[in-house]
Amino acid sequence: MPETLIVVPTFNELDNLASIVARLRSAVPSADVLIVDDASPDGTGELADRLAATDARIRVLHRAGKAGLGGAYLAGFAQAIAEDYTYVVEIDADGSHDPAELPAMLELAAHGADLVIGSRWVDGGSVLNWPRHRRAISRAGNAYSRWMLRSSIRDITAGFRVFRVSALQNIASTEVSSQGYCFQVELAWRLERTGHRIEEHPITFVERVKGRSKMHLGIVLEALFRVTAWGLRRP
């Protein structure tokens, strides 16, 4: 039975994809990698196909257009559920998350955690090469989300995660329309409020060296709006 599926969403990550896949295969050689490409115009999808052709543990899911981070991960979750994986991993394609942390995160999941978050904002966690305003946005977004949702998660917006697939069964089958920060907040919050066990593992987040960040004002505003609405509707 397959155990771990690593989902790597991509859009215009031609300069980063080969490196992150090689690092993943080195860190967790027994895991399978699913690259979900949103019709990248820079050739990322074609590179993904070439990588998959040389390694049976790498597969590619091509989507018709840029449909968002949340949708890419939900497609990966659906595949993990359908193929009876035990764990599914979220990781950015840009190299900001260190795959060398995955064995420790998977170990926490093996010892009972339903969600393990690679956390920047717990003791031992850190961020490298971020300008001051990015740090402020991240810290403020996490603090606001925790307050509105009564959450105890320190880095609820983090995008480096290990999920126990069984914990996603009900969540993945319902409509999740949020993206970016807000998608990450929504999933963690749903698991937390339904009593699932969540652990945070300290990581060092390193700002991308190549390519352009997908973060923009619209993602921040979406998160602010949705978190506020969820918080106001909570019992």
C-alpha cells in the first residue's frame, strides 16, 4: 500500500522545479511526488513530464489553466484519497521549504498527529531574507486569524504541511473555494475545531531566490474577508 504522496503545485516554476524534486527524492526516497501544473506558459509542465519520464515515483497532473493553489491541493488530496495513501504533503515548488524537515514531520504524523505544520512562528522557527513588511503581514495575519477563530495554531497560514489522509476525507469532499493563505487557514481551522490532533514543527523558511512570488494584495484581502466572516459566524 502506498504511504506518502507529496503534492507540488506549480505555475511558472521552471527555474525551481528540478531542484525541489531532487531534494524531495533525496529526503524521502520512498514517497511519491505529484506535480500539479496549471498550464504554466514558461514550460514548467513540459519539464515536469521529463522528470516523470525518468522516475516512476514522479507523476504529473496537468490542469487546463491557472485555477489556484487551493484547487491544486484539493486535486492532490483527491488522488491521495483515491489511491489509499496514508499521508499527503503540501510543499511549495520555489525551494522556500526545506524537504530535509519532512522525515521529522512524517514521524510526528506516524505518532498520531492528523496535521503537522512546518511552522515559522514557534520556538526554533525562523524566516530568512524576508523584508520587514512581509514579516509584519505574516505575523499580523496569523495573530488576527487565531483571535477571530479562537485557534491555538501559531502558524495557521503556513504552506508546508503533512496531513493524515483519513483526516481529510470529509473536508476534501466538501467545497473549499478559498485560496492561498486563506486555504491554509480554512483547512487547519476545520481540523482543529473537529478535534483533530495538530502539531507544529519548527522550520526555517527561506525566501525564494529564483522566480516571482505568487503573493499579492488580493490573497491578503481574501484571507481578511473570509476569516472575519468565519469568526463572526462561529457559535
